[in-house]
Amino acid sequence: MGNSKIANSPALAKIRKFGGVMSGMVMPNLGAFVGWGLMAAIFIPNGWFPNEKLGQMVGPILNYFFPLLIGYTAGYNIHGQRGGVIAAFATMGVIVGSEITMISGAMVMGPLSSWLLKKFDQKVQHRIKPGFEMFVNNFSLGIIGLLCAIFAYMTVGPVIRVLIVIITSGVNWCTSHNLLPLLSVFMAPAQVLFLNNVVNHGILAPIGFAQVPELG
């Protein structure tokens, strides 16, 4: 009875909804991840058929294309084409502001920037005079996108970089000390509470993507 109440609590419902949002950023783009995974498995130095020139595509696709793709998808899910455009713009802030893969950063800035633009549009769209729609829409997206990109570059990127480094170091430490079962202490309760999407797309996937170019 107690476990049922916990599993059905409003807080966990919100967390599950958040996990669904993250899943919605990744799942529509699985084909691109499959193609990139095959490319990495075949052409990187540790791959099946190493090729230095073709292998050069692996890093840029991981570091630039995937964060932009995820950011755009997140923004599109929230506010259509305009949300996707501003999300991609804002995501460039976390990409440029960090040396590591910013898939997690895209999962933050994509929804945040598109949500802000959506709220702005809801407030002003009915007040725009006929003939000024394009002017207001373009400049509002540009200005809000600029502010979001600066915020991402100065704040979100560095914070997420530190978090990813800490989590990755912890996973590597558990692996090197043969303590992988220890990870289940943290993962199993989340899975029991139906937070698979949060764990998979928010934590494990970014770590795995970052290690593929090195380990294959």
C-alpha cells in the first residue's frame, strides 16, 4: 500500500512527465543515432574497418549535430517551427561553451528557450497590429534566442559539464573497481518508480555517447 502511494504521488507523476518529455526529444531521432553508431563502430580507430578520413565525421556529428537535433526536436514539440529554431539557436550556447558533448545541455536549453518564446507569443500575438507580424515574430525570436544562448554559454554549459564529469568519474570508478552492481543501488529504485526515461535519456545516454569516439 505504501509503495503504491509513493508510485502515484504528484511529485513522481511530474518526474515521469519530465521523463516523457526527454524521451520525446530522443525517440524521433533514433534513426540518426543508429546511423552514427554504425559509422563509429566501423570507422573509428577501434572499429571494425578503421578509416581515418571517414572517422573524422564521428566527432562533429556527436558534438554539433546531435545536440542541435535534440534541441530542435524539443523546441518543435513545445512550440512548433519557431520553438525548434530558437531551441537550436540557444543550444549553440551550450555547445560552444563546453568541450564535452552537450546532449544534456540541449535537453535543458531546447525546452527552456522554446517555452519562453511560447509564453511571449501568447502574451503579445493578439496585440500585434496587422502588417507587423513578421517584424515582431523575427525580432522577438532573435532577441530571446540571443539572451538564451548567452545564458546557456555562461551558466548552463559550465554547470552541466561539471555534473557530467562527476557522474562519469563515478561510473568509471565503479567500473575500474569491479563495483558495477553498486550502480543498481541508484538505478533500481528509479526503475521501480517508472523513471526509466529519466535515467536512460537524461543520465546514461549522454555518458555513453561521450565515450563512443574513444572506446567504440
